[in-house]
Amino acid sequence: MAGKLSIIMYSGTADKFIPLGVLAQAGAAMGMEVNIFVTGFALLGFLKNRKDAPFPKEFEEMAPALMEGMAKNNVAPWYDMVKQAKELGAHVYACSMMCGVMNLKKEDFGTLVDDIVGAATFLQSAEGGQTLFI
Amino acid sequence: MAGKLSIIMYSGTADKFIPLGVLAQAGAAMGMEVNIFVTGFALLGFLKNRKDAPFPKEFEEMAPALMEGMAKNNVAPWYDMVKQAKELGAHVYACSMMCGVMNLKKEDFGTLVDDIVGAATFLQSAEGGQTLFI
Amino acid sequence: MAGKLSIIMYSGTADKFIPLGVLAQAGAAMGMEVNIFVTGFALLGFLKNRKDAPFPKEFEEMAPALMEGMAKNNVAPWYDMVKQAKELGAHVYACSMMCGVMNLKKEDFGTLVDDIVGAATFLQSAEGGQTLFI
């Protein structure tokens, strides 16, 4: 029994996409049911025409060393980790309410986003598993 | 069986109150047992004499567009969403330790806060459900 | 049945270490199985030669009052709360991938860190309990 991992991805700073990718990929590789609900500023990271996400102000000076460390250690970009998770069965949903607020439609997102759903639908699917708010 | 949703509300930036309201309201409307434990900077948002919470520095320039989008889409203020959740049975507790540190008493809070409790009490009530740290 | 509390400690700002300490200590004191997975910027707080963590930019002006309030209320430093949690059975693990990225080895950490493990190992151990992402 591998269990279920549900991730509400809200934060949109560049650093937070790394644990999203790592946890989604690790969970899916373990055979967990993985569902990601993208909302808030994190929606911007899933857009077809996405720009570089900002680094958190408190740790800005560490960004170059981190990027270099990730390259040296052959850490895949978060986008590829989520893609791998999806190939192993994970799903990615965008929050319908925030899509309305930001005036985003299904066609504005890249191929990672499977569908636009409401928070209630997501909470229901998350029942009985671990749920993280990133 | 609708399950249980427990939310530890710590972050105090303005944006984070939106997912609090949405998730609490959606969970309560689904018939989930919803409990909110307010601590850290988020306590300031529940004060009787609360000021506008700050927007996260990294996304400050997006604040006006977001506010406009919420108004256009008739998204209720987070405060009203938590109130609706409470009318459906949700409870809101303030963290006793942080109230001590910030010198806050029950009468300093608005009507949303039901009581002041300790972290252990909250963790116990959260057992067996989904718990989020926002 | 006391249950299980798993904490993924990612954020590295000074304030977030307080809920880590409080929740770990409260959970362990209640007899819960407590496991902490340290990753991202939070790794810096567990180093032998750690520096003061930055305060979040949005609430910087509140730092002195908070520190004073904690001293007046005899709130233990977070480090001591995690130590107490460990004396009650809690475990602290550092994320192997981020240790690689930041070029950190076991000997770079203080005595709080028990071991360096991967995200999959941690997710597996967290199964069936409450998991928080701080």
C-alpha cells in the first residue's frame, strides 16, 4: 500500500518549486497516488509563457550558489521532475477560483496542467492521505 | 464520511489569508470537520483592530491586479469565507504561547476566534485528518 | 494511540523555527512519533557554524518586540525545543539531495541532525500520519 500524496502549491518564489518537483517525483516513484493543486502565485510558474520566478528576498544572495550546486549535482529542473511524476501517474490541477481572479484559461497553461478544478474537488480527492501546503 | 481538515495558520502576509478562507469554506461546505489554529504573524489578521496585512515583497507589484480580479469575480473577502465556514461548524483557535509572547488576550480578537488553546490540544484534535501549515 | 507527526522543514527565516520547535516538542510530549526532514534554506539553521537566520522582510520591524516577548514569557529557543523533542524520541534528518547541492556533509551539522536521508525514505516513514510543510 503506497498511499496518497496531495500537494497544494501556492507559493510562487523560485525556490519552492524544487521541493514540489522532488516530493512529487519521489512520491510517484514510490507508487503513491500524487495530485498537485496549483493556486496563488504558483500558477505563474505553470504558464505557457512563464517568466523566471522571483527568488525570496531574504535569501537572494544565495541564488547563484544554489543554481551552480544544482547544475553540478545534475539535479533536474523542477519542471522535468513534475513531468517525470506525471509519467508515473501524478496529476496536476489548476485552481478554478484563482484562474478566474487572474483571468487564466486552460490554454494559457503548459502541458503539465491536466485540468482546472475547484478546491472542494481537490480536498475530496486528498482524503485519507498526506496533504502538504507549499 | 467527510473527514477532517486542520489548518495551522502562521503566515501573516495578505495573500495567504485567501487560501485559508477558500479551503476552510470548501471543507466545511463538504461537511468536513474544520479546525483552524492561528499563530505567528497570522494572529494580527484576527485582531479586533487589525491593520491591512503586508503583501509579500516578491509579488508586491501584482497586488492591485489581484485585488481587482477578486472584486470582478465577486470573491468574498477571506474574513467572510472563514465566517461562512464557522456557520457550517468550523472552529478557530488562537495559539496560547504566541498570544503570551505578543501579549494578546481573548478580548483583543474579533468574533472569529472561539478560544485560545495550546499546540498540543490542537495537534490532538487534528489526529486522523489532513493537516496544513499555511 | 498517539499518532505520527512528520515535518518537512524548508523555510529558513528565523520566525519559522519557532513553530518547528513548538510543534515537535508538543507532539513528542504527547507521545507522537515525530520525524523532521530538514531541507532548503532551513538546513542553514542546523549547521554547526550557523549564523542568525534572516527575519522575513514583511515583518522585520516586529522582530525586537517578538524577541522581547519570548524572553519575558520564558519561551525556550527553538533549538532547545527540538532537543527536548529528541529526548522524547523525535528524529531529525537532513535531505540528501539538498546537502549535495549545498555541499554539506554529516559533520557540518550540529548534534540535532541524526542522519542524511532521501525524500522517498522520509515520505515512506510519514505514511499514515499528519505531515506538515513549514
